[in-house]
Amino acid sequence: MTVIRALQLSPRRLTDLWRSSLDDRAAQIVEFALSMPLLVVFVVGIFDFGGALTLKQKLTNAAREGARVAAADPANDLGNASGVPVSVADAFYMVDDYLQSEKINDCGIAVPAAAGSFVWSSNAAGGGCPAPGIKFTINRGYYSPQTGVSRAPSTCTPPQPPGGQTELIGTCVAIQYAYKWRFNSVITLLVPSATYASVTSITTTATAFNEN
């Protein structure tokens, strides 16, 4: 009976039903068009911030491995003015190999050069890396108080030694890496006038007590 009654609807009634369905479809298209930019921003933001956190963790692991290797090497060549000490070169190659194994662009960085007392540094922005690229710093004479917990700063430059305390000499490795955000290109979908940093330097450090 329902089918028969539907077939018995007047042409005008059928036209009204057709127009009503068209109106619903149009409303759905408008709602999708309005929500699409917000959805894109959320999806890109999730992947972008997740990528930054993943890169931060990988850089931390690389710095930790570099500090461990250098701290285990002898320190009798640190005062040699000519050339790069073996421990510094070992730390650099360990970090570089780790980055390449994790499919991270090393920006064409080279073996670090002396940048101060027991400090060596190197930076590069080649290979398609966004400026300022990558910076590798190693301090083979990093000291920290024997008591308490000392956190290495981003530059591996220790503060002034506290008076009356015995310092423990260690190795500090710092890595600064330029991360290009994709979020900057989609936030303007919601706020055309919005500004967002397109490149941020992710910094990580690791320390290890010298064994020799």
C-alpha cells in the first residue's frame, strides 16, 4: 500500500520532495566546505607536532651515543693543538652515523673544529636543510658538581664552578637541528592573517662522565 500511495503522489508533490532532497544535499556540501579547513589544520598539526617530537627523541639518542663514546675514549690528546682529538672525531661520526641510520638529513656537516677550551663545534645547512641547518657541539671538559644533579645547557657551556665543591669532569654533546613546520602553510586556511614560525631549532644535549 505504501508503494502504491507513493506512486499515486501528484507531480507537484514529487517535485517538492525532489527539491527538499536537493536542499539537504546542498546543506551538507556547505557544512563540509566549512569544516574541511578545520579538519585539515588538525590533521596536519597532529602529524607535524608528532614529527617534531619524534625528531627530538632521535636527536637525544644521537647525542647520548656521542657523549658515551667520547667519554670512554682517552683524554691524553685533548691538549693537542693540531688536528681533532680522536674522542671528538669518534663522537662526531657516531652522531652522524646515527642520524643517517634514522634517515635524518645530516646537512653535509663536517668534523668539528676547535671553538674554545676543550670545546669543538661544527654546523652546516647543505643538502636541502632549512637554515640554520644543524649544529654539533662537544665539550670534553664539561664539569658538574659532585653533589646534586646538573643539567647541561643547550650550548654545553657549563656555568661557573661552585666554590667549595669538587667538580666531576665529563663530556657534553649538544645538537641543534632546524625543523621545518608544515603547520605554517595550513593555519592560514582558518586565519588568513595568522603568522607562525616556519622553522624552529630543536635542541638536545647529553652528558657522560669521562672514564679516562
